[in-house]
Amino acid sequence: MATKHTHHYLPAQLQWSSVESSFLSLPIPPSHNHPHQPPPFLKLQPPKSYPSPTPYPPTGSANPTNTPIYAPHPTSLNNVPSCIHSASTILTSPGDIAIIGSGLSGMLTLYHILSTAPAHSRPNVMLFEARELCSGATARNGGHAKVKIATLVGKESGGERDKMQAYVAGVIQELERIVVAEGLGEECEFEVRRSLDVFLHEGECEKMKGVYDAAILKGEYWARNIDFVGADEAEKASGVKGAVGAFICPAASFWPYKLATGILEVLIRRFPEHINVQTNTLVTSLEHGILHTPRGALHSEKIVLATNAWTAGLVPSFNGTITPVKGMACHIAPSHPHPVFPHLKTTYNIYFPPGADYLNPRPDGSIVVGGGAWLFPSKDSWYNNFNDAQRFASDVENHWRDGYMQNTFLGWEDSGAGPDSVWVGIMGSTDDGMPHVGRVPEDEYKGVWMLAGFNGGGMALIATAAKAVAKMVLEDLGFEDVKDEFGLLEGMGTSGRRLNKDGRGGVE
Ligand SMILES: Cc1cc2nc3c(=O)[nH]c(=O)nc-3n(C[C@H](O)[C@H](O)[C@H](O)COP(=O)(O)OP(=O)(O)OC[C@H]3O[C@@H](n4cnc5c(N)ncnc54)[C@H](O)[C@@H]3O)c2cc1C
């Protein structure tokens, strides 16, 4: 049974659900800043408690249900209210576009469509979200954008490593460009910073170092952007107890939910007559340009699927090609109000012998930590699992209790640090580790584009893909038409060939 949540922590004039126009217009709060600065963000109190999970998923369905968020990021997930419109809202203009999914993929696609279209032909865009605004993986992730050393080393050639690293560097630049242009940096804690890949196991470190050293000798480009600290200095340089080596690379960190919802707020302010947001509106099926929802069906000439893990719910041939996979993250804060020193200034991937965690320290000294995947009990509990309302068992979550920071970092022994929130989210996993970007590769989905299947790395992949998809949609192009212009990676293009026809690993 779908559950609708009302938010009481907004002043009445900012309750989007109270707006009844067919195209959303949000009253703008007066700016307390310089007149040229964007108005301040909606500062809201976190909810006192999180709603209980409801049964999930519906049998045999790959769609997201309207489950409440169980354990969001450190503060209120729903700090932008719902904006539910009446079922009578219908797309009429032949130029209109529908975007399904309000995570970073959907939001950045919307941003580029509205920002790049000429004013005289700017389309009206409807954004559909099955649940609360931005309630999928984007709201639950660690906000860590980088390509880690293990991913680079896993590539087959130096050329592939160069391309992957260059692509991610482009994404970081693009994210920075947007947050600076839109004045979102402080609110979403955006920072371009250094990141450490820290190894605690000599053999694993040596494997990475072997590939890295060979690349340095050959003058491969990717290795020039990475430094290495060996066993003698690794502990001191990283602060990680027992570190035997650390690779240092560029990264960006930010609060993805705040970035995604901040972008929407900017767009609503700038193009109020061109945006219509329909939250709590599951698109149940697509049929020759018709979107079916429990609140009626409507036609859109162009449709973008930004549905990530849930894509097979709308395009069944992606069953087994983009597979929902559950992941876990937490927020760790010191038990007392003072910052803990040493204050962590870089982000981390820490390769414990059983597997890797990543850590994204926030400006206030608290840390978002994700990973722990080697502890997930059985394949059923995390693989092919859509249920982001049900957390892992407490023994899995205990990975981050019991003195995680105290045991891992020099100087944190007396910090009293522990998780104040642990949550799960659903990623869209692909066999080849690449997302699917471009026209949906089947005739019956003419006029439908997609960007989905970002595995555990959407923050490092989405920004450029979304810009490219916006151009494809506006100019009726495909992946091959724009891939060079945007520097898209070869393997990102979706195609019939990449569809896993046997449905292996998919929803039964
Ligand atoms: C715990 C966790 C930690 C992570 N940490 C990181 C990290 O640190 N760095 C990183 O790069 N990546 C990380 N990721 C991965 C990253 O979160 C994703 O790659 C990224 O958020 C995908 O964004 P998206 O917009 O494509 O999908 P989502 O944010 O999942 O958005 C898809 C949206 O579509 C909606 N939707 C789906 N189907 C329908 C439908 N039929 N009708 C209407 N709405 C629909 C969903 O409700 C959802 O809101 C993490 C993921 C998890 C789960």
C-alpha cells in the first residue's frame, strides 16, 4: 500500500504541495544575501524519527514502491517538499519531454535540457518520481566522486586507464562548474580535494604498485596524476593504522541529495513555467510514447529514463542487464560536540584485507562511510534486491560500530566516534561495470533515451552523461552522434548487443 508523507517543517508558503498550478511555480523566499546571490536554502529540521519500512517490493515487479525512506543521509532527506499535481495535468505540446526519476541523473538531464534549449523553443518538462523527490540511490550515497586505483588497475590497458581517468576528471570539473555557477557549493559541501587509496595488505598493495610503476616507466598519462607513499610513510601520510602503502589521487566530495534538490530549486526559480514535478507518481509502463501512471496516462513525444536500478520495471529487456544491488552506508560523528583531531582532510578508500570501505569526511568533522560489502550475509539479501526500506542485520552494521574510527585512525582513540545513522540504498549493477547511455535500443521505445546502470560510481559518471543525453533529446541524436563531443567512454553506449538476453541475475 502506498504511503504518502506530509511535511510539517516548511512554512506554508513553501509547501510545494499547496501549489495547484499545472506547471509548478515555487514562491521564492526573499534573499538575505547580496542581491545577485541566490536566495538562501530552505533550512529545515530533520524529522524526529524515521518512518517504519513498509513491505517491498511488489511481487514480480521491478518498479520502486512508494516506501518511505528508512534511514536517510545525516539530516532530513525530504528537505524539499512534495509537489504533487492533480491527475488532470496532461502534456499537450508535441515538444514536451518527460523525465522519469529524480536522482542526480534525472535532475542534471533536466538542468541541461532547460539551460541549453534556446528560449524561444524551451520545452515544458515533466519530472516523474515514484516516491519522494530524490529518494533513490542519490539520496543515500557517500558523495564520493573519484576513480579508485583498483578500478584503474582492473582495466585492460594503459589507454583504457587514461580514458577512464580523463572521463572522471571531466565529471568533477563539470560538477564544480555547475555548483559554482549556481551558488550551490556551500550548501552541498562541494569540495575538490585529494583522496587516498590506503592499503593494509602488502600483497594487494604490491599488485597495484606493479601496474603503477610500469605505467610511470612507459609515461602513461593516468599514472602522472597519482602519487604513491610507501610503507615507511603511509601511516603518517594517511593517519590509517597499519597502512603499508597509499596512492594519492584527485577526487570531489559533496552531499548528492542536496546537490540534486538544489539544482531543482534553481531551475524552478529560473524556468517556473517549464517545469512540472510529479512526485509519488510511479510510471507503471511505457507504450509508444504513452506513460501509464496510477493517476492516469499521458503522452510525451520524448522520454528520458533516469531510473537506474529500476529500469527493467519499464523496459523489461533490461532485466538481468541492470540488476538492483543493495549497498550500505553510515554517518559517523564524535560523541561530543567538539571536532576530533586529526581532522580528516582527504577522502579515503581503505582496503582492509577482506574488502574496501570509502570515507568522505564532512566539513563539520563527521564522516560518511560506505562499503562493508564483504559482510553482506547471503546473495539474496543484497543481489537482485530492490528493498531500500530494509536494512542489513545488526551484525553487518556492527562493522561500523565497535570503535571503527578509533581502531582505524591514529589520534581518534578517545573520540567517542560512532554511527548515528546507518542506511541502505539500491544501485543499478551491470555485468561490464558500465552504465547504459543513449537511445533505448528497441524499436518499440522510439523517442526514449536513458542513462542508467551507474553501479557504485554514479557521482563520478553521471554529470557528463546527463549533459550528453540532454543534447541527444533536444536534437534527436544517439550516443554515437555526441560521444566525441562529450568524451563519453566507448563502453557507455547502450545497445541491443549489451542486453543480457538470458535474463541472468535479473528479476524473476
Ligand atoms: C549506499 C550507497 C552508497 C553509494 N556511494 C556512492 C559514492 O560514494 N560515490 C558514487 O559515485 N556512487 C555511490 N553510489 C552509487 C550512486 O548512488 C548511484 O550510482 C547514483 O545515485 C545513481 O543516480 P541515478 O539518478 O541514476 O539513480 P537514483 O538516484 O537511484 O534515482 C532513480 C530514481 O528513479 C525513480 N524511479 C525508478 N523507476 C521509476 C518509475 N517507474 N516511475 C517513477 N520513478 C521511478 C526512483 O524512485 C529513484 O528516485 C552509492 C550507492 C549506494 C546505494
